[in-house]
Amino acid sequence: MTFKTSLQEAAAYFVHDVLSENIEEVASTTRKRAYAASIEANGDGQRQKWIVSAFIAKPSLKKMALTFLNDPEADNETLSDLIKEIANIIVGRTKVIAAEKGLGFDISTPSFVGVAKPIPSDSDFQLHFKFGSDIWTIAVKKAAQ
């Protein structure tokens, strides 16, 4: 069990169990502008520091706000908070899954990065998930030690 596989399982948990939606991992990301939040994870059994960023386009994030918060009129402040909460839920769940497999790490408080286009390509790996007609991305980059 690696950090990446723990992250994949946590993302699937979030979409399937929290949002009650089907999830499909796909090969590429969206070209739409996306809300972004980042959270640091330190560990993975190799004392590695990772920066995990979630990128979700506004239409999908608004759909998640409706499902998750029952808010049909989510404004930009709500969407900014929601993307941070989604990053926190997914990385927090990753921490639990990894701990069950003997890998420990700590996580930071999520921060709002902004609205980005396109998704940065300098990450060490990316996971892309189809959500409705959009694709959302989790990008992971090793941070300087």
C-alpha cells in the first residue's frame, strides 16, 4: 500500500460514499478553470513530504455544494471553503487508510490556492475522476525537504 493507492481509495470513498455518486478514474484532466486547494502530507513511510492539490471545476463544485451542503446558490466564498473541505476529507481519509496498512503521516490545514487553468503539469502524479460531465483532478507533488 502506497500513498498513491491510499489516495485513490480515499477519493473513491469521497465520491461514492459521501456524495453517493459513481466514480470513474480517467486518463486526462479537464481544460476548464478549476477551484484549487492544497494540503501537505508528511510521511508515507519514507519521511517524504507531499503537496496534495484538488482541482474541481465550478459546475462540479456547485453540484457538490448542492449534494454536500444542500446549497443550490453556493457563492465563491462557499465554493472556496468547500474545495478546502474536500481536500481535507480526501487527504484525511488517505491518512486513515494508510495508517491501517502501517504507513503513517501527518497532514496540514488545507489552503485555498485559487481558480486555476490549466491544471499544473509539474506534479509527480495525478489522479483524474469523471464526475458528471466534468473531470476533477488530484495532483501530488513531492515537496522540497
